Amino acid sequence: MTLQEAIAARHSVRQYQEKPIEASIIERLNEEIDLCNREGNLHIQLVANEPKAFAGGMAKYGKFRGVSNYLAMVAPKGADESIGYYGERLVLLAQTLGLNSCWVGLSFRKQPDKYTIADGEKLHCVIALGYGANQGVQHPMRPMEKFVIANGPLPDWFRRGMEAALLAPTAVNQQKFEFELINDHTVATRARFTMIGYGKMDLGIAKYHFEVAAGKENFTWK
């Protein structure tokens, strides 16, 4: 499965099978986590075989079941966009490896003895991982024009990027972002105001989707 195929196949999954993740897959994920942490100045950690975070009332309220593996998205304060970008890079890799996932902002209990948080860092959220009891469902799609600013026709690579960006998971499917085609090869992005929060994190997720589908060779970020 390619990353573009993973973008189309991946949906949020909240119920998981009681099946441990194979050691070889954990090793591959940890390799990519190390790369993401170095590139993004992050401190993401994989927590495996730990069911307590999703054993409480908040998890039940969020309809989570069987979650015992997750990514602890630890990073410096203010790193929300990077958390989104690199977190989704890990999510799509997990999808290519046969795993399902779900971004989780509130419906879990913190387990501070299972990951390390250094001075100046915080746990921004977690990402549930594992073998889904189902494959999830696609969120409703909105017209591309609601998210784009451009003064002329959209190049094919930009359209491909936007189609992928609109498949990106966002908090309660709010999709509070916009992409602007400034010239033939330059793209700017903005997180729109949201009462819910997570706007910058959602923007980072959408930017990674856009980049994968548009092709980094076709444009530069402003």
C-alpha cells in the first residue's frame, strides 16, 4: 500500500481487536518515530500493551474499546502544527503496515509513568493504534472551493493535494483550514478560528496529506 492509497483507506477507528502488534511492526514504527522526532524537534513515544489509558469513563464516553497501544504525542509547547504533520506521517505509515488509528484529544486518562515529558514539553494528545474491529467510515466531504484561495485555474497537482487534504482527520470534522495558491509553485496555509481548538494541529495533518498527493517537487510552502 502506498501513502496515497493509505490516505484513501484510512479512517478513524475506535474499537480494536485484542491482538498485540508484532515486534517487527513496532520496530518499524519506532524507526520512523526517531526520524520524526529529529526532524521536527519532537518527543513522540510509542506505548505498547498499556490498556489503562483507555479503561476509564472518558474512553467509554468516546466509544473506545480494546485500545492498548498508542502514540504519546509529546513535544514542546506551541508545536501543534508539527505534532499534526509528523503524527499523520506516522498514522499513514501505520496504515501501510496494516494498523488502524484514531487521533484522541480528550477521551483518555494520562499515564505519566508510561512516557517521558521533559521541561518545556507537554502531552498534546495521543493516537490510538492497533488492529481495528472495523475499518471506520469516511467523514462527509465538503466542496473544495470552501478551503481554497486562488486567482486563477488550479493546477492538477494542487487539486490532487486538496483532495487529499480534505480526507485528513480533524477534530469533530471541523476542517478549519485554508490553502492559498499564491503563484504557480507557492502555497500558503492558514488555520481558521475554532472554538473547539486543535486548529493548528489539524492544519499540520492536512498539510502532510497535501504534500503526499501534490508531490513536494511541484511546490514550496510559504
